[in-house]
Amino acid sequence: MILDRLGEQWTVMTLAELATGPRRYRELERALQGISQRMMTLTLRRLERDGHVLRHVEPTIPPSVTYELSPLGQSFASQVAALVAWSRQSKTQIEAARTAFDAKPRQT
Amino acid sequence: MILDRLGEQWTVMTLAELATGPRRYRELERALQGISQRMMTLTLRRLERDGHVLRHVEPTIPPSVTYELSPLGQSFASQVAALVAWSRQSKTQIEAARTAFDAKPRQT
């Protein structure tokens, strides 16, 4: 479950990064500090499979791979950005609610 | 991971149901067809802990328990509703992308 959440976190960050423009694999890797190669490949592949990300391969040696958001991916990225903004805004309130809940003896 | 997704599905449905007004435990159970008692308790508890749902206990015999969205929960429910609407709208496009992706031989 925690791994799944982490995976979603990387998806959110990848979408946010690509929302500002196309990126090469190396550029994305640098932008997403701390992501493992496996998680990055997985995240990009899932986004590509869902039609959110387009993958361009230039037949250079070595091949140069670029990723960019499709129109569908752009609209998804906006949705996700709104949810992230809401979460940030509500973080303090949610944390206060949790502290109060955990401190309260359980009534039935 | 699938259980986690299922859990999120119930959270979304609970928020949608409570967005239309307060509900007693039995009413919620009826509205969320197929939910197990364990999953419903878990879902409501998590939402209550996060300050999204308020739980009222009337000291009748047996006690009557009512759930309603807090203002924070209402704003979260709107966010989630927007994401659900987007998902419904994009479902066909995403499924088409997946079919195309799975049919395509992998290029490097």
C-alpha cells in the first residue's frame, strides 16, 4: 500500500514536470530527484499506456528518447494539479483533525 | 495494491453519497451496495480521522449514529467529484490508448 502511494507520488511529480514542456529521459531523471530507474521506467510506461504521455525516439546513436504530455495528459495534469493544490491548502487542517481524533477516547 | 484501489473506490462513493446530505449508518450501508461492514467502518473512520466526516451519536437505545460531511469534507468531495467526472469523460480515450499500447511491438 505504501509502495502504491509512493508510485502515485512519482506519477504526480512526473505530470507536474512534463506540464512545463517535453523532457528527455535524463532531464526527467534529474528533475525527479531520488526516483529509482525502475520506478521511473514504470511510471513513464504506465502514463504512456494510458495515453497521457507520448514517447518519441530519435534514431540517433545512442537513441534519444523524449517524453511529452498528450492533450489528454495535459487535461489530467490540470486535474491532478488542482487536487495537489487542495491537499497543500488543507494539510494543516487534516493534520489537526488527525491529532484530535487520535487523542480522543473512542465513544460508541 | 488492488485492495487499496478498492478502498479508495469506497471512499469516493461514500463522499458522493454524503455530499447529498447526512446519513445514518444503515442508510449508508444500503447506498454503498456490496461494501462489507469492515470496509465501511474502515472508510468512515479514515474520513472521520481526516476531519472530512463528522460522526454524531444520539444516546438512544440502541444508539443512533449519523454521518455528515464537514466543510473540509465538502470541499474535498467537490475535488473528488471533478476528478471522477474527468475519469468518466476520458475513460474511452484511455481504454483505446491501452489497447493500442498493448498491441504495439515494443520499440527501444
